[in-house]
Amino acid sequence: MRESVAELSRASGVARFTISKALNGEAWPDLLTLANLERALETDLWPGREA
């Protein structure tokens, strides 16, 4: 598991601001952002998606 938003940002290429807004429920990430986060976290973030 990533230790911080900054680490996840570096690993995914997604801005810290964007990650923070999504985590706080202040913004919905687009599909490219979700894909980058999924790749960095090595997990699915899209609910109900079939593998």
C-alpha cells in the first residue's frame, strides 16, 4: 500500500491535487486518471467491472 498521496502521485503520474480532491469527494476522476491509479495501486477501482 502506498504510504502517502505524494508517493501515489509519483507512481501514477496523477497530480497530488487531483488525488486529494477525489479522496475528499470534491471531484470525480476521469477514466484515464482511474486507469493510472489502478496501475499504480495494482487493484481495480471501478466498482462492478468484470475482470
